[in-house]
Amino acid sequence: MKIYIAVINDRHTDTEPYPFSTAEAAIGYARKCAHEYARDAEDVEEEPLEGWLYYATYSGEGDSVWVVEKELDQPGEPE
């Protein structure tokens, strides 16, 4: 089963993952957070990154949000 993880990476709080059942819901949440946490709308910079469904920064200090797709109960290859 695929799940979609929205991650909020803000320097003022712990990095927090939020699981969703659809990519649309996860991306919508991440986008909403980026715009709510940004000081100005112009601070939000969305850019495509290979392997990620969504990525945006919302400050000059590196605060960011992203969405990745994962398979439930299958963590991937051990390193």
C-alpha cells in the first residue's frame, strides 16, 4: 500500500512527518504549510526534485516542506 509523507522542516521546531493516503492531500497540506509559515508569499519557492513529489522552501534560512511516496511496511534497502 502506497502512502504519501509530507515533511515539515522548520528550524524553530522538530522536523515532523505527516502521512496521507493520497499524493494530492499530502501535496496540498505541504503547500498550505509553506504559504502559512512564510513571512511573504514571495518567499515560497517551489522546485522539482527527482524522486520527490513536491518540494518548496519558504524562508532564506532553509525552512522547507516536501512530499515523498513510500510503500507501507517496506522500509527499503538497508544501507
